[in-house]
Amino acid sequence: MRLANSQRHPGRYAAFAHRLSGVLLAVFLPFHFLALGLAIEGEARLDGFLVWSDQPLVKIAEWGLVTLLAVHLVAGL
């Protein structure tokens, strides 16, 4: 079965990348609000969160977040 021209269009892949990265960024938002809430609650709570966020796995996830933001921006253009 052959794909129609509209199904092979590069814009289709850009739309998919934009949608997927947007959904994954939306999953990140509650964690962002958690960090902001801890900052409001006090310095000690935020410091504990920042110590936790210094783990290597969290650093890798931060790179993933930056990559998702870049993909979302480029695919949106």
C-alpha cells in the first residue's frame, strides 16, 4: 500500500514533533510548579529540592527538557 502525497509531506512530521514535544513539556509543568511552590514555602525546602536536583539523572533530564523546548520551537516555526 502506497502513502498518498499528503501523508509523506515533511510538514506532517513537523506537526507530529511539535505536538509530541508539547505534550511532554506539559507533563513537566507540575514539577516546575512544585519547585516554585517550594521556593514560596521557604529557603530550607527549596534548598532540599535543589540538592535533590543535583543528581546525575536529573541533570540528564534537564538536557532532555532543553532538547524538547528546542524541538517544540523549531517545529512550531
